[in-house]
Amino acid sequence: MKTIISLAVPLALLCGPAWPAAVSTSESMQPERGYSRENKAPIEAAEFMIVAAHPVAARAGYDVLARGGTAMDAAVATQMVLNLVEPQSSGLGGGAFLLYYDAGNESLHTLDGRETAPMAIEPDRFLDDAGDPLPWWQRITGGGSVGVPGTLKLMEEAHRRFGREDWAALLAPAIELARNGFTVSPRMAASIAEAADRGLTDFETTRQYFFDAAGNPLAAGATLTNPAFAVTLETIATEGSAPFYSGEIARDIVDTVNARRPGSIALSDLAAYEVVERPPVCAPFRAWRVCGMGPPSSGGLTVGQIVGMVGTFAPGEGEFDADEVHRIAEASKLAYADRAAYMADSDFVPVPIAGLLDPAYLRRRAALIDAGSAMPEAAAGQPPRLDASERPAPDLHAELAGTSHVSIVDRYGNALSLTTTIESGFGSRLMTRGFLLNNELTDFSPVASVDGVAVANRIEPGKRPRSSMAPTIVFDADGRPVLVAGSPGGSRIIGYVANAVVAILDHGMNPQTAVAAGHFGNRNGATELEKDTGLESLRDALESMGHEIDIGDMNSGLHVIAIGEDGRLSGGADPRREGVALGR
């Protein structure tokens, strides 16, 4: 069978100094700000497929799949390489959510590797002396924003359950790259340059890694080595996650966090970390079931609510027109209102999961949508079996748009959707043992209550902050997976994923066309249209319906695989970033 690759990347790029000329650069690009668009052809395959955010990382996963590894094996290899080639977005110092469809048992598993708050955290961590939230960049940088990382424990636990290849062998590609060097991509170089005055030079270890001896940001095409990370991975390859959570690596994490704009992580916090398997969150959408991650992610619930409401209307045809954009934007307002009110870590606060996805409730919410007129800011609804007095105060703070997504289908029919993050680009800016540490604690509401009413997503010891990550697998009426999807993008992730699902299932778009389509969305405020796309032409029609319009950059990283009735695979990699789809 011929190997089909969406971007020609010579294997020499694994260690060589060059970068494909076809990948252009954007001088003003932040990790999750607009990267130059690259035309990418639809990719098809018969046996297996991976879509990931960097060609070298995708190739590492592809090689695992080609030699007979499972989707989970490939995800381990891919994540370890992403830590090197896309460090601004994910890595061992962060957290992740994983959906895994086990074809042998015909079962869907959702694993929570989200970071946790240290037990000694204070509820006013991000408030000044007057009780007001600190400026955003003061919250992000330093140890005070770092949560207990979960990505490595998630990879290890999921590999134990769903992998078949040797653990150490899966880490070997990343170890080789860390030792011998890899090429700095245009996106990574631009990310470093933009973050230079946003805390990336504040800490010596980080500054020495991302800047040259003269203090200049690393340039695209430079060869970068990371011997410290190679040693870290070699330790993990032979000893598993134990040194990271209770040994020498754990001690270095604690020392790094507590010595620099200090936080409060203790060795006991790392030792106590656990991956949690949670029930999948599934919503009906016409003949399909759209399944995602439940709380502490708001992604599965909010995507489910949007498509559930959209499903009460007739499907659109062709390109998205003003009427359909209006309907989806209004459904999004309603869903984001419920998200702000109810969604948080369900181990700490009651989240009305079943009520929020109850078909009758979604029909009532959809009935609030006027076909010709935009509603003002939406209010949260009252899901079934929830008393109005139980409604928390809304948490309206936005998440920054770090993160990466991996979609995989293997030769055995297993499907994997992994969204992985260190929060904002470069996380807390703290680095130890060759990897960056997250700033996920800033995903909590900085205030614990509003007008005396508690916020569901308030800071509490041991709690996991609310996330918008929305790894998604869609099933047909027979329980067969037909779509694997996900994206980075902060609180816009939800809209990116929901719109891609609608574009593919309602409009019949192939995955590449769907991920390349212009973005639109509404987070219970202005209706956002992606600049420099055909959607800008809808402005007048939407404004005539009462929409406030905001046209700007909407930099997703959608990675989608569709599975046809004949088992053939079709993949799409977002043209806004440097990711690729690889299949055979």
C-alpha cells in the first residue's frame, strides 16, 4: 500500500538544519495567534492515519503505526516529540484529556490527565491586596500558576491499558532528537520572538534554552539540542513515571516552582496525583452520537449542547450562510451561558451533566433562538432536576489559547483523540529537566464568589481547573466511530470542534475542507468571524439581525479523521499551523 503524506518532509529533517521552504512565517505570530495559511490536500488511507501538529512528531507516530503499534503507542511517541518541536503548546509539564475507542471491546474510555491545584493553594492566589484580580501576565509567569502535571501519568496509564509496544522504544525517537538536535520551525521561532517580552526571558534556564548567547531569539532553521530532556526521558524509559512523581525529577519540579515567583507545590502533591477515568459525555446529533470529555472539561458538554440545539433545525447545505451562522451563534450563546454557570470539576461541585444534555432541555433552549433576530447576552438555563437556588455564580474569565491536538486511527480499528496542553504559550515560563511547566492554575476563576454566590470554578486544594479542551469521537447509529476530532484554541476550541462536526456531518465536507473553512463563533458576546475568509461577506446580514460582529484572527489547530463505511480514512490538518496528516 502506498504511503500518502500531506506535506513532503524529508526524514533528514529529524536532525538536519533545513526546513521546507513551503512553510512560511508570520512575524507577529504568537503560539496560538495566526500562523501563515498553507494549502493542504485531503489525505486518504486504507490502514491507519495520524494527524498531529508538527511533521516530525507525526512521523514518529506514523512509524509506530506502520510497524504494528496501536493508536495509544503512537500517541506516546508523538507526545514526547511534540515536547521538543512544539514546546510552547504541550509537554510533560502539562496536562491532557484522552478519548480512546477500544475496537476489541467496542468501548469508549475517557481519561482525565488534567493538572491539579496543590493542597496548600490559597483562594486569593491571583488577587492583589485590594482583592482585585492581578493583571493577566502577572498571574501567568512563575511558580504561582503551576498545577501538578498529569500528562506523563496519563501516557503511562493509557499505554499500560491500550498499548502493545515496549514503553522505552516509544521514547527512543524523542531521546534521539533531544541528543542529536532538531530543526527550529518558523512557528516555534516566531513564538519565541513574540514571547520574549512576555516573561520568556525572566528565568535563566528558559532564557538559555530559547535564546542564543547574544540574547537573540532562536531563528527558524537553527538546530536545537536538549540534553537535559534526553536524560529525563532516559530515566522515564527505564523507571516509568515514578521519578517524576516521587523521585529526583519531582524534587526538581518542586524546587523550580517554589523558588521563582513561588507557588506551593509539595512533593506530596506530586506523589498523590492520579489519572481519573470518567464517564464519556455523549450528545445526540441527528443519527449520530457526539462523545467527549466530561468535567473538569467543559468541552464535551458545551460541544454537545451546541450540536444538540443545532440538530433541532434542518441541516444546512453547501457553504455556511448567514442564517446558519446565526443559528449556530445563538446556540453557542446559550451553551456558553450554561458553561459559565455550571461547569467545573465535578469532584468538587455538582455539575448537572445529564440535565445539560437532556434532549427536552436542549429543545427548550433551542426554542429561544429567533430565526431573524439575535438575542442579547444569554442567561444560563435551568436543567432538569436542578433547583434554581443551586445555580452558582458565572465564571466569565477566558482561557489563553495554548494547546495541541492529536487524532489517530490504527489498523485494528482503535481510535484516539488527545488534546494536550501547558495552557498559554510557554506555560509559566519555568523550565526544569528540559521541559516547561504549565500555568494551568490561571484557568480557575480568580474570584471565589460574586455577590456572595460561590463560583463553581473557584480555586480549591486538589481541584482540577475547568478546561475548554474538547477531544471528540463521533459514533453512528450502530456504535461505529465515524469521526475523530479536536483542536487547540482556548475557549474557542468548543466552537472550532462543533463547527467542524456540523460541516462534515451536515454539509458533507471532507475533513480537509472542513478544517480549512473560515471560522465563526460566539462565546455569549460578539459573534466572531475569522478575518481574510469568505465569512466576512456575511457581516452586513448578521448585523441586520442584531449581531455585534468582531472580525479577527481565529487560529485553530483542528486535526480530524473521518472513517468511511468501507473503513477508508480521510484526514485533515489545519492550514493555519504546520501540522500534517500521515496515513497508509
